[in-house]
Amino acid sequence: MNHSATVRDWWEAARPHTWPNAIAPVIAGTGCAALYFQADLGRAVLALIVALALIVGVNYANDYSDGIRGTDADRTGPTRLTGSGLAKPEQVKLAAFAAFAVAAIFGIILSVAAGQMWLILVGALCIAAAWFYTGGESPYGYSGLGEVSVFIFFGLVAVMGTEYTQSGIVTWEGFLCALAIGAISASVNLANNIRDIPTDAAAGKKTLAVRLGDDRSRTLFTVLTLFPFVISVILSMSAVSSLAALVALPLAVAAVQKVRRGATGADLIPVLGMNGKTMLIWAVVTAVAFAWTGWDFWMSDPTPYSDWATL
């Protein structure tokens, strides 16, 4: 077998189209901290490095684990290094663990900077979840729990963790943003699994899409994709300007229409990018709205943050 992966092959295997799942929660969490004038750029950068390293690690780990199991033998989508034989399985596994090591190192630094050493345990749990998604003897991603994991770790943990490391608490705005990001992030994973229903079912990989079936999976995709915009309406009670995030709604609707009209196989690949862009736009606009509102509040009433948080 000719192991001749190029830099481009390694780049594609890192699946950059999934990186918004890592970037958006950090932006949203930082915005929530900024709402109470507690944003910390340095800690935000550390959180971003951790999140990006984790998603690159999980992508390489999936490449390795699916490849050695043979579930990538007939797959539509980005090139897989292991399944295609472009790289040795050991090399891909090493790349995954190298990314996890980066996440661990910067996660420890972030925990120390925030003065919350217990967060190191949370980081260890994130790395374990990333590996056992498709790794180990009983990968939970093969049992229909992939979207649940994405919702928890790239939604709840990532958004609220980012806010907490900067402000020391989790606000109700942070919780709602975590729900929103978790939902649309899970929709990206679900779209990927809807695309792979035929091959996954044949390989015995019982993803949520395989378990729900095509029609119900597409309905769930619709709910998850549009959920952030429902959250925007609720968030407007705290910051009216957060309604500006509705600017991303047309892109979300376009993705939903494509899925609802029965797109299959390679035709579903653009949906991953569309929802990734939707997630980023929603997060950026919401964060800017929160930062603007926080600054406005601070200029009009420079009350200590601890007092604001209890209002």
C-alpha cells in the first residue's frame, strides 16, 4: 500500500469545515462574559486553542478508528487518510494524540490562569470523550450518541466553560447561548450522518441518523438548525441588539430547505459548510451585541460586576 499523504491530505483530514464547531462556542462564551464587562482576551485565546486542538484531534481519531474498522471503505466526503491508505494508521493515531496533548497543555494553562484547577478534570473528560467517540471496543458514536456528545462538549461545556474561565460564573445568557451553539453544532454532525446513512447502516454503525431513519433525521436537523434563532428572541430580553443575529437566518433556512428537499450523498456536503457559517455568524453577531450592551451598561453605571450578576 502506498502511504503518500500530502500536506493537503492531512489538512483535509483535519476537516477544517468542522472548525466552526470549535470557534463559535468560544466567541459566544466570550461575548457572554463581555456582557458583564468581564471578557479576557488572553483566556479567550487559550480556550480557542484548546477547542481547535480538540476538534482536530477528534477528526484524526475518527479517521484512524473508522479506518481500521473498515467503515470508511465506501464513504462520500473528505479524504480519509487511514481508510484510503494514504497514511499509516499509526501516523494518524499519533497525529490525534499530538492534538490532544496540545489541548491538554493549553487547558492546564487556562485552568491555572482562571484559578480553577478542577477544570483540568473537565478537560480530561473532553479528551476521553473525543477518543471514545469512535475509538475503543465500544465507541459511543456507533450507538447513536454522537450528536449528544457534540451538544454537550462543543455546546454546553465549551460555551459555559469559556464564560466561566473569564468571569467566574455562568449567567443565564451563557446557558442559553450554550444551548443554541450545542444545537446547531449537533446539526452539523447530524447532516454528516444523514449523508452516510447507507454506508453506516451497511457497516453496522448505528448513528443517530441510522436509528431515527432518513425522514425523522431531517426533521431533527431542521429543529436543531433553527433553534439558535428562537434563543435570539429570548436573549433580546437582556440585550435587544442580540436580535441582529437573525441576519444568519436566511443561510440557515437555505440549509434546511436543501435537507428537506431530499439531498443525499455529496449533495449534503455543502450543508455542513452552510450550518458552520450560520453558527459562526450567529455567535459573532451575538457576542458583539453583548459586548456593546455591556459597554453601554458600564458607561452609564460602573457598578461592580459581582453586583450586576445578582440583579
